Amino acid sequence: MSKFVYMFDEGNSEMKELLGGKGANLAEMTRIGLPVPYGFTISTEVCNSYYDMGKSIPTEIEFQILDALHRLEEKTGKKFGDPVNPLLVSVRSGAVFSMPGMMDTVLNLGMNDETVKGMAKLTNNPRFAYDSYRRFIQMFSDVVLEIDGFYFEQFLEEIREQKGYSSDPEMTADDWQEVIKGYKDIVKKHARKDFPQNPKEQLFLSVHAVFDSWNNQRAIVYRRLQRIPGHLGTAVNIQSMVFGNMGNDSGTGVAFTRNPSSGERKLYGEYLINAQGEDVVAGIRTPKPISTLQDEMPEVYEQFVETYQLLEGHYRDMQDIEFTVERGKLFILQTRAGKRTAQAAIRIAVELVEEQVISKKEALLRVDPDQLNQLLHRRIDDSYERKPLAKGLPASPGAATGQVVFDADEAELLAKEGKQVILVRPETTPDDIHGMVAAQATVTSRGGMTSHAAVVARGMGKACICGCELLKIDLKTKQFKVGDVVVVNQGDMITVDGSTGEIMLGEIPMIEPQLSDEFQLLLTWADEERELGVRANADNPEDAKKALEFGAAGIGLCRTEHMFMDATRIPIVQEMILAETYGEREAALKKLLPMQQGDFEGIFEAMWGNPVTIRLLDPPLHEFLPDKEELLVEVTKLQMSDSDSDELKEKEQLLRKVRQLHEFNPMLGHRGCRLGMIHPEIYVMQAKAIFYAIANVKEKGIEVKPEIMIPLVGHVNELKEMRELVMKASLQVAAETGQQYDYSIGTMIEIPRAALTADQIAREADFFSFGTNDLTQTTFGYSRDDAEGKFLQSYIESKVLPENPFAILDQEGVGKLVEMGVKLGRQTKPGLKTGICGEHGGEKSSIQFCYDAGLDYVSCSPYRVPLARLAAAQATIKNKQEQETNELQAQI
């Protein structure tokens, strides 16, 4: 029979996919001799089997679990359910990839009315025993029996008020017994059965609950956010309990071997005296910084320092460590690679190279390209005189402004309406994740730097402030107070600075980000490794300069239609569109030509000799005209008030033209090269503007590398005709200016037929640029705006599609067309330059695909250029590693 359950000393860190990240690391720590409470791991394969079998565990696997439990009893010298010397365990999830707080945990399992007496006698501490039992009832009821924790918290609050207590440590053993009786009544009322007393029944119910939590709503949202595959499943770790709530010589904490916000090489973390592990991460009590542990428990602190140094050295990366101190003895409950901000990820990777712990290639693979967006966002202007309303813990860096919202559902709703919101809560729970995703930032009044809110916000790269105890939050009235004077209501604007922990009223000026020396160094290493070029999509000199600043090697897409949207140009563009004769259209085009020429000169000068790909006009002409429905209303009103005015005649003429240009499906209508075919004078004007701009810029001693792109070609004859048009314009301008210049003419492959006949189209093209936004629309037959607004999200949630194909390239369909286009094009022209200019050019998995498909470059928005540079380097490194592995296997 296959093995599905592994004792901690039977595994190692290489078994992550089978044992989950937590289980693999517990096994590894056990193997290297660290003080880990003993236990066993139920593998991820059981989770998948559980779902395959209709949420049940096969009998043979149950036998393996019971056998492992027996071995745990032998190892600890305790017996599960024994009233004299009871074994208590924790039941925790352990996914392959870290999902902090997304799935469920049960502590103190094995407690019942008899074992609690044994614990009281063994520890000579009845208060501790009954406190542990009431915690177990509450947690088990919440996780397994699905009874809302609110009922338990409400009852406990009532008892505290009756006794005149302000906090839990004041409760006595007798008080806890009274609470336990009330908790059992709550279970009986809501579950309609007694709280289970059989420890083995408790165990299997808890294992089922952990497997169920793999597909709870918050876990699904988190996996989608982090792109974690749903088929991986979770492992379950059964571990003998150690107790941090046995008195003032006990405690629990979470620590990072380096600062997860800044990357500073310094122990960073928090702990609570006389508390259990969930208390720290749940954010219910505000913990102490770990540096003060040196004063409270100097021997434990010294041992912990040695342990964290050993763990970081062993794993060669910053570690996130959970620990418990039981009566002065240190136990390590977990270690894993710590979640970190982009700033910290870069600093840690670079410093580990400088410390000669890892290579440059390893450092490049350690940083997630998606994280780099965190570093390219705005921060509060330093010149602004701050007037902080309150200050909490700086849990995740960055600044944000938004309307105050107190509910996660409401945050999500308002964000969908286009509003910027900041989620304010006493503390967050995993159920709030959708609100945290929607919000610009999160603020909590309780919890520390390792609370749920802090860890999740850092992972998302969003600003977060925790433990801001000055905020008195009232969820019922939807307001918070600071002192007795300031009241902030839902909907009021605040600004938060996650780097300082400050909260300020109103909207505050922000400034653009500055890249650190470590960031620049890491990207320099990336440029040394990558083989794929990186360009930017830019339509004006400002974006072009920003692209160069971020390391772009040229412009891969300049959309000329964006240049026509300026308010001063729209009237002239409308003149061109409304022209009844060729002469009228030429007059309008003559006005537009110098404007276009100025646009191109500015971009050429900004790019200073780097290639610039200019796409000739693409959108349907009606986009430059007023909305048909609004215009009809205006005409109707004028007809009713004045039937013979000049304004009415003008509006009626405009309405006729709008109706004439109306298309049932504009995306597939009169746009792109079809516009140039029917109105060649428009493309002639643009081509001349390009060549006049080249001539002027060259006279200033600036090299120019123009690439003129014909959009939406579906047949080689379209490109042939447009190519001739551009070349004629070039000759005319050359004759006028006396200048000779080099340029290339290519096309955007964005129609399936273009990819299928790329060998023919390549005869007339100097380059191909794959416009994967439109290629995705035309391949799927989806209108992007309609699909994303109406059914696409449902498709993703129901797993009809694995991802949004407009965000992540559909490699199986659209990708095949790209591969075919490259292959056929290069059959005709072996040296044909190919690139991608859709939004996919700034997405890491799509960049990997582009490298594998043999493209020469990717192009993306300026702010995603650093991401693309790093992702391109990673693609090269991974490809070479794969080649080396294949060669090694071939030799074997």
C-alpha cells in the first residue's frame, strides 16, 4: 500500500510537494536536531483523494493516521485521551506554497471533561488547563462545527463584565469552568448536539475541516491572487502541543531573521508572555518587540538567536519562524521562507550575494517580478508638513489615500464602482481578504507587525498600519474616534503612510518613487543575463523619458490615435472626418500634420537613438465624434425650440455623419489598415509627419531609428499597398528636405489570418509585432470590455478558464498563433525581427513564453519595464538550467 502519512523524522525539505511547505520544513528541522515538538504529516495526496472520494478519507489512510498517532504516543510517553497523562495535539494546514491565515487550525485537540482534569493535576495549574480547554472548544466549534466565534466572544465579554475584569489574565480557574459550561450550551444550541468528547472523533473531524478549508472562499481568493494552482491540495500536520500559556515563564512569538519590510539584516519579530500561538498572529493582543525578550528571558533569547542564525544559514534565505517557550524551554514550531515586501526582497537578495551565500543568478530568481510594481508607486511628498491624526505600527510600506470603509464587503463594492477606499478594522481575519484586495490600504487598531493584516498586505504590496490603539472603532455607527474630539465617519478621506504608521486626514500630495541602489544593481545583473530585449509602450515624450529611466531599450508601440485625443485637436480631427470632399479633408490634414510632426520630434529626441515603433492610426473614426444618443437628444431639443438655427443645422450634419460611420461591431469594422486603404490621405499625412520629424531631429545631431507599423493587416495585399504608400511619402519628403534616412516598415499581427499566412505577409514586412490584446479578442471571439464586465470572471471562478486571457497570455490558443507567426515569418525571412506589444509584454509567465517562442523583444508600459527586465533574465536562467538538467540526464 502507498504511504500517505509521514512522521517528522521521515521527511526532508525536498518533499515540499508531498508534505507541504510547513511539513517539509518541520521534517527538515527535526532532521538537523532543532527542538521541534514531534508529530506527523498527512500528505497533500490525501487532500486530493478526499475530494475525489466525495469528502471522505479512505479506510486504509485512516489506519495509517492511527498508526502514526500511536508512534507519536510512544515518542512522547503520553496517551491520546488518557485522563492521567494526556497527549494533546495541534492540527494545522500546510500548503505547498505559503498561504498565511487562509486555512484553518485547531489547537489543544484531545481535551475533554476528563483530560482537562489530568492537565490541571500534571501542571499543578488548573487555571491554565481550563483556559486551554475553553480555547479548544471555541476554536473547534468555529473551525469544525462552523459556529460563529461571535457567540463565544459575546458570552466571554458578558462574564468579564459581570466579574469586573478588563482582560483574560484576570480570569480564575473557576471563572474558566463557568465559561466552559456556557460554551457547551452554545454548541448544543447551534450544532444541535453535544460537544464531542472522544479525542479520535475530534481528530478526524478536524482533519476533514482542514481539507475543507482548502476550498473556503478566502483560500480561493488568495490562490487566485497569488496564482497558486488549485490542484496542489494541502497537507495536514499533527503535532504534539507545547504551551506558551503556562505562566510568566512561558510565551509564544513569531520572528523573521531579517526585517520583512526593509530587508535590514536584523532580528525582527514579536512575542507575548503567557499566550498561545494564535494570539500573536490573530492580532487580538498587541505583542512586544522581540528585542525585549533578551531582558525577560535572556537564556531563551540567546538560544533563539543561535537557532535563527542556524536556520537562515541552512536555508540560505530569510526565515519566518514561529516559536513557543514552555516553562523556560524553547520550541520551534515552524520555519519557512518569509513573506517580504519588494524593497526587502531586493535588498535581501543583493546582500546575500554580497555575503557570498548565493549567486547572482539565484538572487535574480529570488525576486518575484510582480513584486516590483510595489516600488514604482507614489509616496507622500516630503515637503508636506504632516499633521498625524494617529500613529500605529508601520506594517507594510507605501502610501495611499481613500475613503474610510469599515466592512470588507463594502470595500469590494465601492472599489468596483471606481472609488478608492481604505479598510479600517479592529483587526482583520482571513475572511476580510477580498476587502483588503479591493482597498488601497488597511488600518487596524489591534495586532502587530506579524498579524494577519500585516502579512497579507505585505504579500500584496499594499500599505498597512496595525496596532493603532488610539483609534476607537465603532463598527455599528461606522466611525472611529481619536480621543474625544476627532470623529472620522465612513466615506471621509484619509491618507495613510505604511512606512511610518501615520494616519492623516484628507488627501495629501504624493511624489514619484525613486529606485534604490540595490534595485538598480539587481536590474544590472538582470541585463547581463537576459537575452530578450525590453521596450516600452509610449505615446508622448514624457512616457518615453520615463521608459528610458526604467531601462527600456526603445519604444515597441507608439499609438498615434492617442495623440489625436487632445482637446485642441479634436475639432480639427472632426473636420477631417466630416469632410464631404477630398479637398476639405486635405485642408484638415494640413492642420494636423505639423502637430503630428511635433509629437514625433519630441519622442525621437527623448529616445535619443533608440528604436521607435510608430503604429499608424487604428481606431474607428466614430470614436472621435460625439456620442450618438447624446447628440440625438441635443438635436431633438433644438428642433423643439428653434427649427431653423445654424446650430441645429450643424448638429444635424454631425448626427448624419455619426450615423453614417456607426458600425455594428467597431472592433471588426473600418479601422487599422482598412482606414488607410479607403482614406490613404490620412496615412500619407502621418507618414510625412514621421519623415519631416526625422529630418529635423537628425539636423540636431540625434540619431533616429524609426519603425513604421501598419495595424490590423489580415492579407498580404493590404500590407503591400500600405508599404508602397509609406515609401512614396518618404521619397517626397526626401526630395523636399534633401535628407536620406533609414527606416523599416512592418506590421502588427493581431488577426488570426495574419498569423496563419505569416509566410506571405513577411514578404512585405521588415518586422512583426504581435498585438496580443486584439489577437486574444479575435481568437476567442470575445469583446474584451463585454467579456470582462459580463462573464469572464464567472468563467475563471468556475474554472472554465484558468486565467483572464487578457492579463495572462493564452499559450494553448493565442500562443500557438504567435509561435506559428514567428516560424512562418522566418521561413520567408530568416532574420525577421519579432516582438510583442500587447499588455502581456509586462506579465512574467507571458514573457517566459515569448522567450521560449524565440521573439526578439517584449514591449510593455513604462512602469512595467523593470518587471520585464527581471522576468526576461529569469526566463534565460531557467532555460539554461533546464538545458543543463537535460544534458545531465542524457549522460546518465
